[in-house]
Amino acid sequence: MLISIITMFFTGYAVGFRQTAASAVILCAFIVFSVVMTFIASGILTRTLLKGTPSSFILEMPPYRKPKIKTVVLRSVIDRTIFVLGRAITAAAPAGILIWLMANIYIGDITLLSMLSGALDPIGKIMGLDGVVLTAFILGFPANEIVVPIMIMAYMENGVIVNMSSLAELKALLISNGWTWITAVSMMLFSLMHWPCATTLMTIKKETGSAKWTVISLIMPLAAGFIICTLFSNIARLFI
């Protein structure tokens, strides 16, 4: 998603190596920014919720043994792939049903999906986005990969999730719905900083055994994303 937005709004004028290099520089800048924000968040937590005597971290190295192919493959498939897919299905299946219902149930002449995006539009405008983008992020909570398809579905007012055939077609759709370079940057910032997906939060709850830290893991990125997007969009508007 980040690469697509960068290509559509910032490097589409270039061709060949120039486009690749420019896209790589912009993408790296956003990722470095997200790393910096991670350190800032860590510093805030250290001085607030995690304030106290620093604890030492000791990692005991396991004995080295010759790996067994069968054991490695089985652990990779069962403990990793199937485990993650199972959690994804648990979260994504109900979300798919909900998205379809919201896109196909009408109240008067408007769908539930359009009603939700309209209600969120004022908040989205403050962040440099719009209600459709916020709706897509909320409904894409079980799996972040469906955020853009939901957004396209809402803009096109389709009852099903669709994919665009080209970036040029997608750019035309976004611009026709009011997107500018400010919207594009805000979208990338919020993509990097919004809440983790449902599967990640389920894993956090399982690993920590704490509802408190699961909620903090949800709220803290959301608050940071809202503040950063709001600051950026309102400052950027002063120069246009």
C-alpha cells in the first residue's frame, strides 16, 4: 500500500531507475520515522507506566544440535502457519460477514457503510483523511490487508470488495473523491501508526495474559497516529 501511494502521488512522473530510487528514498524516510516514533513511545512508557527499577534481561542460549528436517518442517507448519491462519480465520470470517451486511443493507437510500463513513468524516477531515478511510481501517481491524479493498468498495458504492486493474485507475478514483498529496501522506502515516490487527492483539493477550496491556497496545498507536496525522495535515494546509 505504501509503495502504491508513493508511486501514484509522488514518483509517478519519473521512469525507470529514477522512479525506483525516489520511491525507495521516500519509503525509507517513512519507515525511519516509524522507528523514531517507536523509540519515543518506549521512552514515554519507561517514564510512566513502566516507571521503576530497570530490570536486567538475560537470554540463555540453548545447546546447539544438528537440526532435524522433519521436526523443523512440522513445527513451522503446525506452530506457525496453521496457528496464525486459525487466528486469522477466527477474526476475519465474522468481519467479512459484517462488511458485506453493511455494504448491502440500506436505510432509505443509503447503506450502513455510507452512514458510518459519513459519521466519521468530520474526524477524518481533521486528520487529513476522510470518513471512508477511517471506516476502512475500522472494518479492516481483523486483517489490515483488506483496508484498501474496503476503501475502494465504499468509494465506488459497490456491494462487494473489488480490486482496481491499475494504479492509474485507482489514482483517478482517489482524486475524484478529494484525495490530495496531504491525504496521501496522512494515509501513509496512519497506516504505519494505527492499531495492530486483531490477530496481533490476540497474540499479545495470550503472551502477556493481561487485558490492560492489550488495550494499551490498541490505544497508544491509535492516539499517536491521530496526533501525528492531525499535526501534519493542519500544518501542511498552511502552506497551500
